[in-house]
Amino acid sequence: MVLRKKEGLTQSELAQKIDISHTQVTRYETKGVQPPADVLKKLADVFGTSIDYLVNGTADEKAQTALTDAELIKQFKEVEQLPETEKKTILTVLAAYTRDFKAKQVYVL
């Protein structure tokens, strides 16, 4: 949907370009139906990208989808820029904190 809107196409226009029904485009965008390989190829051609990008996106897009807290995303991006030893230290502290929090939750219930 993002690529379609970025290109300024309606669902109907995209459907015509890739020779499928408007209803099928709607299913792909709103129902989570995965298009078959031939349709993915047509979509990749229309948007000037790869099938891999359509299926997997980028690491940033995955993070944006998985994480909704903007401050958390910002902090993780900053941590990503640190030297490897610093990243490992932060991940160790984070893992310890989350482990301890989960343990406390067990006793609270």
C-alpha cells in the first residue's frame, strides 16, 4: 500500500497495471493475502523494486512495524551506531532487566 500511494496510484489503477481485479488488490492490502509469484513480479516491475523488497522490506521498515514507540526506535538506532563491545554491554543489561522484570511479574500474580 505504501508503494502504491507513493506512486500516486489508486487500487484500481494498480489492478489495471498488473492485470488483476481491484478486489484482489484490496485483499492483498487489507486482508493480508499474499500474492502469488507472478503477481509479485508484476508489482516489482511497476514499482521498480525487487520481489525480495516487496516480501521482506528493509530492516528499518521491519523495526517501524514491530516497534511503535518512537523514542525506543530512536534509541535503538543510536545503539546500533556504537562499537560492538558497547552494543554487547547494552544488550546484556537490557536482557538482565527484562529477565528480572518477568521474574517479578510471576511473583506479583
